[in-house]
Amino acid sequence: MFNETTYPQLLAAVTQAHGRRTFLEAASALQGQRVTLTYATFERQSRRVAAGLLALGLRRGDRMAIAAPNQIEWLELFFGAARIGVIVVTLNVRYRESELDYMLNQSGARLVVSAAHSGGFDFEHFYAGFHARIPTVERVLFLGASNPHDSYATLLTHPVDDQLTLEEQKVGPDDPAVILYTSGTTGRPKGAVLTHCSLIASGRAQVLNYGSTEEDVYMGLMPLNHVGGITCTITAALLAGSAVILEDAFSPGRALEVLNEHGVTTFGGVPTMWKLMLAHESIARVNKETLRFPIIGGANVEPALARQIVDTFPNARLTNLYGLSESSGAAVISPVTDSLEAVARSIGLPLAGVEARVVDADGTALPPGQEGELQLRGSGVAAGYWQMPKETTETFLPGGWLATGDMVSQEPDGHLLLRGRRKEMFIQGGYNVYPVEIENVLAAHPAVAMAAGIGIPDAVLGEVGCYYVTLRPGKASTEAELIDHCGAKLADYKVPRRIVFTPELPLTPSGKIAKAELRERITPTSLIGRRPVQGT
């Protein structure tokens, strides 16, 4: 494993050691097909991209946004930017007007590189009418552009010269590499600032836990704008000199095909992915011998699912992985020696270099067995939130501690048991969803007086959003209308799956919506008969 603490140093060291080995197989937007790149070829491509960014006038500390599926070009951009200290704002390609407006303006991005089309959405047309609302953005380039002038390929036309070497030498371990937006309970997304050092430290601790080597093959299904993609997959593989088979979207059949054809040894997915793969008809034809480390991330693993995974893959050691954007990736993982019972009960132990403590509401450390908030400390902790000092001090505490907002208890041997989330966030199909963000969009509809959302169990996605809505007097609306309203403003995974009209919402004495009471009094039968309603 490599000890470098910046991405340009790390990529150079791995290329020197494993230059002829395969690093990536992935789709290429420019070539219109899947391609395979060695470490040496990828390193050269990242240098060409870096030269193109310099030619556009970007320098260390400037921000550049990426909104595209998992592709070769996404990673070329990331590593090209990292070479010269340009900070990458990682955007989900599913984001639409509401998210893009806020995040591009809040980050002050100078350049946007976007898919030209994705999921039936025309980003070229969108940015043509949207550009005036993002004044810091000097240029938008597209993958698959209809106009060559606006193509990502223009970045590859500039010579690599001595200026690039000079700019690379300015990059340090504590420089920000990524601004990754994570919505908060206020409804205002917060840009976690992940440094070169914090991202690499998290990836390194993960590799140490598994003992990964250059012989391992990772399957990359988590989006690259998420720490599950950029840290737990790409950075971890880079540190071990491993290969990555990168997919632009999850399909259970395709995932099993990759597993079978490429001898995948390591794959991390949320429970939803595992359920769909294990239920797919082609599972019986898959070579199940090569998979060494199936990883469950994003939620507690159900005992029945854990048993099904290990029964299906006889050579595998199932583990849990716990992390968050603010920890740059993995912070707690099951040791590979843990029993199946331990994996189903616990999220594991803090990784090497990570300290964990459980505290009460006053911040006092609690003994084993008592439930409190999990706090973490280590070199993987992010540098704070981008230009949000108040929110930074609320989460990033004195002494280097990170307040996760998750409730846990700790066993005497250090294993952590996840009890629930202090925050209202729920996870739908592996994506974090914060109800207040959707509530704000619903409340902007002229017929809506109040809205309150909670996550409710779903057999496939784990949790889905259910929103309770009261209407303004004399106003009428339907579930379909409000869902369409949200669909036009939000990423599709945030759009409510259920809307329940109610004449009133339960309130606390201070006037806040009592979501705990909603959860207690709402039963599955209360979700039946959702119909058009008129406010009274």
C-alpha cells in the first residue's frame, strides 16, 4: 500500500509501481463505448485534463463542478483537477433546478462539466436558460455536446508543459479536493470540504481492514459524487493498486454479469442492491467463488439477508461499513474475522486511526452499553462545511471530534451498535434523503399550507418518503399534482412516494410538527384511500 497524502503524488507512485496494470474499465462518453485504461494511460489522461483546466484559467483553490454518470471522463476530471489544486464540486446527475441553483452559487464554481443528456433530461437546453442565474460560472462544458465548442473534448487539446509541474508542486495534503453537498435538517445543503489527506486516510484505513492488494478487483456501482464511489471504491483501489470495473448505473443483472466475467473480489452495495441481485434469475449461473469481501453499507444488515449472502458466496467474509460524507468515507467496519451474528448485530469497530466515543446530550462520554450520539475523530474527518461557519461549529467540535448525529451504543470490546438517527434523514435505495428539503418544495406550492415527511419501511428500497400535507383554505390539489411539482424541482430519488392529505398536523407545545407522534399514530391502513382533497 502507498503512503502518499495527495492525489497527484499517489497517482504518480502507483503508476510507477503498476503502470501496465489495469486501473479502470468503464464507459467513455467521448468514445461511446466501454474502454480499459492502465494506470499509466489514465495518469497521462489526467495530465491532459489538468493542462486544459489551466488553459481555462483555473488555479489552486478554484471550484469546478461535475454532474455526470460514472464514466472514465468523470475520473479524468477529478484527478486532473486534483493535480493542480482545483476543488471538485461533486453533483448528482439527477439534480435539477433547485439543487443546481443553490450548490453552484454557494460553491462559487467557475466551471461546470455536465452530461449533455441524462435520464431523458436535456442539460444543454437547461443551461442555456439557466446560465444567467449562476454568475460565477464562466463556462459550461458537456459530455456528448451537440456543439464542439462546448465539448469536454476541448480540455484535451492543450499541451502539457512545465506550468503543470509547477502547479502540481503547490498542492498539499490539507488542500480541499472535494466539496460534497449533504443536505441538513435546516433544509439548506451543506458542502462538506474533503481534503486530499482526509479522503486518502479514509481509503487507506479501509484497505488495511481488508488487506486489499493489486490482485483485487473492485466493482464500482456507487455514484462517484458520493464517498461510497470516490473514496470506498476508487481511492481504496488506487491505494492497493487494484482494478475497478466501473458501472454508470446499477442493474442487478449487469452487476451479476460483471461479477461473473471479471472475477470481482470486492463489492460494496446498500442492502437494496444485494436483495435485487440475490433475487435475480441469473444468480444461479454466476461464478460465486471469487468474491472475497461483500460489503453492506448505508444501513444495518438484516440477519436473513446476511445469511443469504454468505450462503450464496462460500468464500466471502461479509462486513458492515459505516461512514458519512463528513468522515470522507468509511470510519467503522466489521473486522473480517467477525462472525455472521456479529455482522448482523453491529456496524463493526472503528478503523485504524479512528477514535469513537458515545456521548449524551451534554457531550459527556458514556460507558459501554448506554445509548448516545456517536462522535468520531481521526485524519479522515472533513475540514468543515464550505463557507458555513455556524453549521461547521455545530458538527465539527473542539478537539477534532465529529458529531455524526447517529445514535449508538458500544459493547465492551468496542463494537458499535447502530440504534437510529438523531437526524430525520432516511435512506432510500442508498441515497440520503432529508425530509425538510422536500417539505420546503411542497410548501412552495400555492395550495399547500404545511407539509411533514418521514421515512417509512419499503421492502425493496429500505425506506421511502411519506409526506403529510395540509392544504390552504379554499385550495385543492391531488397527490399526482404535488408529486409532479416535486419532480420538476428535485432529484427523482427525493420525490415523495406517498402523499397523505390531512386536515391538521400534530404539533409540539413550541409549535413544531411532532413527527414522533405522526410515526406512532400512522398505520399502514391510514395510507389507503389517498384522494384529491380540498382545503377547509
